[in-house]
Amino acid sequence: MLSNIGIPGLIIILVITLIIFGPKKLPEIGAAFGKTLSEFKRSTNELLEDDEQEATQPKK
């Protein structure tokens, strides 16, 4: 779904976000978004590691 946005779509989204939140809030929003993505990535990696560990352990 997001792969169909393209550069013009991203520019429009950025302009709308700038209008709604203003330039002072954008760094805060970006930082919160970055923290959310890193937490999601960390959780996903933990789940994948748990699945790999379960797959390598012998079944009882």
C-alpha cells in the first residue's frame, strides 16, 4: 500500500503535516515516530529469535 505513494504523495503528506502541527512540533513527532519504529523492530527481532530457539530445541 505505501509503495504506491511516490515522491509527490510524500511531499503532500509532509506539507499537510507541517500545516496541521507547525514547524516546532515536527521534531518531536519525528522523534516519537523513530522511537516507535525502533521499539517495533526490537520486539519483532525478539519474537523471531524466540521462534528460532523453539525450532532448534528438541521436542519433548
